Amino acid sequence: MPRSEHPISRQDIPENALKVLYRLHKSGFEAYLVGGCVRDLLLGVTPKDFDVATNASPEQIKGLFRNCRLIGRRFRLAHIVYGRDVIEVATFRGHHPEEEEQPEEKSSEKSKENTSKQSDHGLLLRDNVYGTIEEDAERRDFTVNALYYSIADFAIYDFANGIADLEQGLLRLIGDPEQRYREDPVRMLRAVRFATKLGLRIEPQTAAPIHQLASLLDHIPPARLFEEFLKLFLNDRAEANFEQLHHYGLFTRMFPLLRSALKNSESMEYRMAQQVFADTDARLRAEKGVNPAYLFAALLWYPMQAHAEEIMAEGGLAEFDAFAISAADVVGRQARSIAIPKRFSLPMRDIWMLQLRLRQTHPRRAIRLLSHPKFRAGYDFLLLRAKVESNPELQELGDFWTQFQKKNPVPDADTTSGPRRRAGPRRGRRPRRKKTDG
């Protein structure tokens, strides 16, 4: 598609991306904007990232840019760093050679770079096989992502009828869907995310194997699924993503603790998930922040509460102690599917434990509780529970804390930093004696 027939202008492309494209081009290499940024520009959407594809190898790219770092083991990529701006540059991918054609011992430097490896389930563990732009297009996941904008002639190259699919509102996988999902099961999550983000329908053959292959997500590293969780639910399509993931049997692969409960759309667990994601969409559209810790706390609240009740019944522990043990157990079990960093798992536990402390409405204790660093998150979660459960006692408790905050406003600094410790020695501690000679 020549420049005269498409709307993309260099004025739409950030300066740093243009620098990368032009330097590669002037050095004799092919250079293209590729994938989502081209797709979004065609749709009139501002891209989040601008990715580049080239026939230069990662080492050749590094030789051209002093501000380049090579990353990735599974996919070898070059990151060109301009302050906080990072331009990702990928070498054209090629087709994998048949196993019998791969020599057991590879001696040449090129063969060391050109390596691929698959697991027993068909998952690509390593994919450093380089090729031509045509092969690269065939290796991309969806037709709408196999679009290339050339800096040489400003034309768009469409290798998989992606523009036609965009016009028809279809999201279609390139190649055999089952094989492509087995190569990378995360493509099932990406199919849902792109469909809701772009307002596309998942093409029937692309959707057909998802139910059957959903269990392949069990083989994805938990850290990678955490990143996918953020992409799916920290945007203004969280509720739609939840409903689609649930429809295809993918959501409970990410949250196995909810597997039985979510079979019933009237269950508290289902209503909680639906409500917290609807609230997330509303907050993001109002340009307010959302903490992943709050989402995890909401999704795992009922499994944690049920486990705490079991611990109290079996061990006779106090409720606070049972909650503490249950919280650690549930976070640990969830981390087998989605790794939750401590910067989120610790606030999750605070939000849960605050549900017990918020019952304490004596004025002196209530005043102290207002200064808790996670009070606001705990209070918001109390209101969420009251809404989901339609519980009069929770609603009454939420009303108490709403009115109590109005009567006793606490500066924002105190709610984020917590109570300040007084300067000077602690009461009851003797000052150290100075050492004296003799």
C-alpha cells in the first residue's frame, strides 16, 4: 500500500523511533515499524509502543547503537534506550528447521545464534531463528499484526491480509490455530485482549481450539502470567476481558482457586470479580490509579476467608491468627500460577487484615486506624464487599467509616506514610554508657 493510499505520516512517529529506523536504513539494513503500532495508526489510535523489525542481527544492531542492550533468552531482542523511552528492535524471524536437519553439535557462530527449542507440549522455549521479512510475517501471531511500515518508501507491506481483516472487524491467527497456541499458549490471552481492545470479533477457527487448549497456560512461567495479568486488567477493558476469559475457560487457569466457584455466575466469587473489574474500568476512565494489590485482594478474598474458617474450626485459633496463616497460604498457592511480587502481596494482606480491624469502632482505636498506610484501600474494599454481598451490617460499617473520616480528616501524607515516629530515645531504654579508659 503506497504512501498515497494510507494515512500514516512520519509526524505520527516519535523522533526516537525515526532515529532508529533511519540509522538502520542508512547502514544498509531493512528497517520497518511493525505490528501493533502500524495497526493502531491505521485505526486512528495512539500506539503505546513503536517496535522495529530489521534484517540486522542483534549483534549488528548493538554495533550501530551505543545505547543498545540485548535482552531475552527465548526471543533475542535489542532495546535502544533514550532516557525513559525504549525502542524495541527485533531481527526478522525465520522458520524452524526440522529436528532431523538440526545437527547435534553446532560449530559455526551463525548456527549458535540460529537456535530453536520446543518443550514436549510444543511450547517454544527458544526462538532465535532468523530469516526474511516474508518469513517473519508468517511467524507473527495475528494477521492485523503482520503489517510493516517501511522507512525506505513509506509504504505499508501487508503479508497476511491484515488490512482486510481490520476492515471486516476480525481477529485471525496466522497459520494453524492449534499449532500456534501450542507454540505459545499466551496467544490465547492476547487474542482476548486484542479483540476487546480493538473491538474485533475472534474469527471462528481462531476461537475453536481455545477451550481445549486452555490447560496449556499451566506450563507458562508465573512471572510471565503476572505481566499478562497487568496488560489484561490495568486498562479500561478489564470487565470485558474477564467475561471473555471466563467464557473460554482461561480465567480459572490463571486463578485455580476460583475454578469451582466461578462455575456459578451467581456465586459471590463471580460477582466480586465482575464488580471489581467494572470499578477498575470506571477508575481508569476517570484517570484514577488502580493498584494490582487491590485486584488480587478482591479476587482471592473468598478463598482466603473460607480457608481461615477451616483453620479456626480445626485448630481453634483466634480469627486474626487464622487470617494471617490463611493469607500466607493463599498467596503462596496463587503464586504457582501468577507470581505476585512482594510489593503487591504485602499490601494484599494488609487489606485483608484491615477487614477485621475495621470492625473496631471505638473512637480511640478508630482514630489510630485512620493513620494506617493502607486504610484507604481497606476502607474501599469494605465498601466493595458491602456492595457485592448486599450485607446490611457491612453497609452500616461502611457508613460509619465514611462519616468518621469526614469528622476526622487525615492529611494525605499521613495515610500514605503512616504514623511518624517521635525523635529521641525510646521510652524505657537506657542510654548507652560512654566507654572510659581504665
